[in-house]
Amino acid sequence: MTAASSTPNLQIQLPDGNIVEQPPSGTSMDVAKDISEGLARSVIAAEIDGSIVDADRPFGEMSTGDKPIALRLLTSRDPEALGVLRHSAAHVMARAVMRLFEGVSLAFGPTTEGGFYYDFDLPEKISEEDFPKIEAEMRRIIKDKEPFERFALEREEARQLCEDLNQDLKVEHIETGLADQTHVSFYRQGEFVDLCRGPHIPNAGKIKAIKVMSIAGSHWKGDASGRYLQRLYGTAFFDKKELAAYLEQIEEAKRRDHRVLGRQHGLFSINPEVGQGLCLWLPKGAKVRVALEDFLRKELLSRGYDPVYSPHIGRVEMYETSGHFPYYRDSQFSPLFGSEVGGLLDAWSRRLEEGTLDSEGEEKMIEAAKVFGVALPKYRSSATVEDRQRVLHDWQKVNERYLLKPMNCPHHCHIFKAQPRSYRQLPLRLFEFGTVYRHEQTGELNGMLRVRGLTQDDAHIFCTAGQVEDEFRAPIELTTFVWQSVGLDDYRVQLSLRDPKSDKYVGTEENWSQAETALRSVLEQSGLDYNEEEGEAAFYGPKADFMVRDCIGRSWQLGTVQLDYNLPERFKLEYNGSDNVAHRPVMIHRAPFGSLERFTGMLVEHFAGAFPLWLSPEQVRVLPLSDKYIEYAVQVAQQLEAEGLKVTVDSSGGKVQAKIRNAQLELVNYMAVVGPKEAESGQLALRDRIDGDLGSMPVAEAAARLKKEVSERQVRQVVRTKAGNAAVAAVDSDAVGNEY
RNA sequence: GCCAGCGUAGCUCAGUUGGCAGAGCUGCUGAUUUGUAAUCAGCCGGUCGUGGGUUCGAGUCCCUCCGCUGGCUCCA
């Protein structure tokens, strides 16, 4: 197609298999132009041999050998293109900020799931009032349609350039983060030059819709002790309609906020006087939880789990054995001491460990302990800090210290140990809805999603190494079953494996590779969508975490299945094998819900408060036409209750229209209107929250209908249609079972 | 824990340059006796998150603490 030149042309293979030729200076854009001007206009970037690059990168820079270069032209229709657009929009935003503010130091500006951000260090505080002028400046930049021009420099030149530009964070990054690079790339857009890996869109005019979303704090390279930066969030799209839809989705998420709906519908309450992060389950919320617990308990019992119970506190020594106490000390509530001097010795011991206790302070501690009647004769004669700590620790051991339990597993390990175990008893599956307490940082607390007192649907499976595969498969099947039962069918799994280069892991090499192979093969067989993350495993074993996507597209990390080689070792768990020799079991932690608090909060948002019948705290409300029919209404309610349904009677005055409106707004699944006709014939007029009036029918018929819906755990997915419109619409009124 | 914003009745919110604390819903009382998304009237309800300061005077301006929200860091 193009004229031959002295250097040999490169072969470019298009997705349809066709091969075109380009000189080494040719670009993806040139290929596009050869195909059509229209295509060239819509090209955003290119995928070359699997990596995404600028559309104007010469092929010569990227040719790796004699194979044809695989080229895919990306337009706004390709999902990858949006990321490129947003990254460029981040540059545009940074450029606008530099035009508007003095002394801006640029950090990083990556894309995120919903848009992008850019971190800045600048003397002035950016506030929301600045957003309109930042957006206006961005629009001016976009209107100029200036290109993004890439150039590469040697590291030292690059460092010098950043220094000349007064970009000290970039200088630091070149010196540290990019220390192993010989060349680094920059992008220039008009007066704005930024150290950047790219790729970028051909010119700023491709950005059709932008919005600056929010401002927040962040830290340089994520180090909480590092330099404090201001993070400006924004988003960008190829189309104004897409931006509007995105903003609408955010509004929708706000309307579904479980904290708002939880209060509005009387599900739960979190009150600072009760305690930060400690939730009160109000009767209606508790009914939802009971339904979830009953459902799961029944499943577990039928799947070979044994119920157990354990107390809310346990001796600190047990958590020293498990390793939780020393390792997670800062996110636990302080220990409860059997003796009033316990707190003093604890603080004393910590100071010794931190090395923050001078001899004067040490003397004061000794004196203070004496006041409490505690003499520690061996303390002074102990030479080393370790010996002194041991003296304190020995005293603490005989004087009880308890921890509000942060984990159930140590208790369950002791249940395993409570009797001699034979291989014939394995796998042993112990489950408990165990409430644990963790002193989460104040800034982390979030409604029911992050609390300080939470109930895990916890279980620990003790099994032989050979049983790992089966015992890993079963909880995964259970988890997916449980989620489908509540109407969640969009999920994926993250398999977290060890980092082969690290030595922080416990357990033998053989166990790990055997376990990782087993987990991978289970996930492979299950057909689940999963990805592997090397280095993300816990130090004690590999794990599979479940991410669920709710009906408005948000991801939640909920259930988990984790292998553990550590606790059986620490608690010296053993079973007698068929060879009559003691063996160490493998332990599996698993929780399909994660925590009842978080799971319920997520469900509230997923259903926008409108629970399916089987989970609903108020399944039927009987509405007497007037006071005259309250008696009959109560009778109907009793009949429905006798069938196991959750029923209330609205005995307030007023018209039935008002009662219906209230019941609809309170998301009661079914209404039963009763008046003279029904009272005479032993009927009720059933009204469905979703489909409206279903007509009169005998009470028994209505009960049977609802019982069927409950037992099938039907999820008739509900979606709010428009802003402020409380109407709920069935996506598919013929939906049965768990499908929607 | 760090940064920013916010805190007025049970809930949602108004409250002007500093000048007598308001509305709707909820709740209570009464009237109404109702057929598939709002019957009417009256009443109750607040040390304006806490403590201090500036001022003749503070919901409003300043400081402290507490709490909430968003983000950062963390998440066994």
C-alpha cells in the first residue's frame, strides 16, 4: 500500500488476520488512515502485541523480531480505551490545577474503577468551591485539542528536567521507584510536561465529558507517615450521556445507603452513646438476621457441620499461643484484668518492649506496683530487658488477663483438643455464629459494613492433608449456593497464593504446593470465574476470597475460604492416624457471609431495602377496611402466623388507601385488605408490593401461595426506576426459584 | 490514627450583614368508618453536638473536645 523505502517494511497483522506493511516510522494511526479517515478519527489508542500504546508510536520502536506485529486499533467502543481516556483526563486536570494554583508538585495520577485521581502537593487547600473553575479550565484545555506528545529521556536527563520543572516528587520517584530504568518517558501537552508511562489519547479533544468529583487526603506512596498530599478525584467519558448515567448510578447508590434505609425501616441503629461501631439490631433487622442464620444453620447441619458455642472472652495466653494478641494488639480492645494492677503491668511491659521506659520511669512503676501490694523481687536482679519482661509476664500469667475475643479460631482449636482425635473423626467441621470484637480505627468505621462488634458465620474444618481438596470444594459450593439463594449470581473468586520469593510463610514447602495445586484444581473444576494473585496469601496459608457484584454493579468482598497450617502447629493439634502415629491436621477457615452485619448491610443496599419474601421482616400486613373489621383482621393474621408467616395488622384509623401507601413505602411484601366481603366468606384481598391487587381468595390459598414463595426462596429482583421514584418494578414477573 | 467537610425537634431540612428558634413528616388526642399509593383538626416535641471565648447580644464569628461523612492508612 505504501511506497517502498530503503529500510525493510514491517509486517502488521490486523485482528481479521490480514497483513499490512508499514515502514518502521509508521504508526497505528497510519494503518487506520489507510483503512479509512473515519476510523482514523475515532482511534483512541492501539494494542500492539498485547500491550496498549499510543496510536502514534512508531512500529519500529516496538518490533520484537521477525514475527508480524499484532495490531488492534482501539476506539471508544473498546473497554480499554476508556482507561486511556481517563488517564489523559487526569493530565488535563493536573494541567488545569497548575494553571490555577501556585507551587503545585505533582505526584501520581492513575485511573480508578469509576474515573481517575491526581495527587498534588500544594500550599493552598483545594475545596469543593474550586471545582467549577477547575472544570472550566479543563474544558478550555480540551477545546484546544492539543496532542499528547511522548518523548523518552535518559534517567539523569529526566531527573534534571523534573528538577528544572520544580517537580521534587517526580525527582524522588526517578531516584527511587524508577532506579532500575535506563530511560523514562514523558508526555507533553502544551506547557504541561509530566513524567508518565502512558499511553495517552491522540489529543485532548477526544474527551467529551468530565467532572471533578471530590477532594480528599492521601499520602505519598501510600505511606501514612510520609508526605501529606491532596487527592483530587475526577471522571471522564467519551459521551455526556455516559457521564450522566454514571452520576445517576452514584445517586442510586446513595439512595440505597444501608445506613439511611436501616434507620428509615427500623432495621438497626448505631448510636455513639452505645459505642462507636457497635450496632443494635432492632426487631425488624433482627428478623432478617434470624432468617439468614436459620437458613445457613440448616444447610450446615445437613452438610456435616457440628454446632459449637464459645464464650465472648478468652485468656490472653490463648491469644498469645495463637499469635493474634501480639500481632494485632493495636486493633484489639485492651485486655480485661483480673487484678486492678494488671493494667499497670501491661503498660509497663509494653514500654519495656518499645524501649520507651527510662530508669526513673521504671522506679516509678516499681513503686506504683507496691502501692497495689505487688512486690516483684526478681525484677531488679534481672539484667536484660527480656528477663524483666519475663518477670512481669510470669506475674501476669498467674493473675488472669482476658481478651474480648477477636477471633473464634483459638476457641475452636481447643474444642478440637478437648478430646483425643482419631483420623476416623476427620474431617471435623465446627461452626458457630461467633461474635468477635475488634478495635477498628475510628476513620474506618462505616455503618454495618465496618464495625467493632461483628458476628462471623464462622466454621473451622480440621482435616488430613489428603482431604484438603474435598474440604475446600465443599465450602466453595456452599458459598455459591448461599449467595444464589439471596439472588446474588454475579461473583468471582480471587485465589491468593504465596509469593515464592518471600520466606514469611509458615508450613512446609510440600504442604503449600500441594494445597495451592488442590485449590487451583477445585476452582478450575468449579467453572467459577477466578484470578490468581501471587503474594496475596496470608502468612499461614493460601485463600480464596469471594467478590460479589450487586444489582447496581458495585463489588463487595464477602465470603472467604482459607487454609491454615499455622494454628494447628501453634496449638499442637494432633490426631491419631491409621498408622497409629500422631499427625497434625490441616485447618480450613471459611465464612460464606463473612459477617452478619456486613452481609445484611450489603443486602439492604442490593435490594434497596425491599427484601425478598423469605428474608422479609414483615411479610404480610393485614389492612382492615375500617375499625369494624379489626377483629376479622386479627383473626386472619393469626391464621397466617400459624402457617409460619410474619404478619402485622394495621389497626390505625384512616382510609385503606393511606394504609396501602404506608405499607408500600415500608416495603411490606404483601398486603391483605379485609372488609365486609372477606369477613363474610373467610377470604382476604391480596395485594402484592410489586404487582398490585391480586383479588380476593381464601386465607388458606393466600397462605399456600406465600409459603411456596418462601420455601422456594424466590427472589423477584427489584429495581428503582428513576430518581426519587419509590416504585419498584419486577424485572421478570415469571421468575421462579433463584433466577432473576 | 491522618486530612478535609459537616453537626438545628425522633426523621428530612429552613434560619438573611450577629438581633424573639421555624416547616413538613413521625408521635399523641379528637373527629371521620373509609375497597387498593396520602381524611380533617388540635397538641406534644429543641440548653441549636460539648465546653470555653469574642460581643450589649451568638444557631450564626473564634478555639477545644465529641460524633458523623468522604478519602488516606489498616483489615486476623
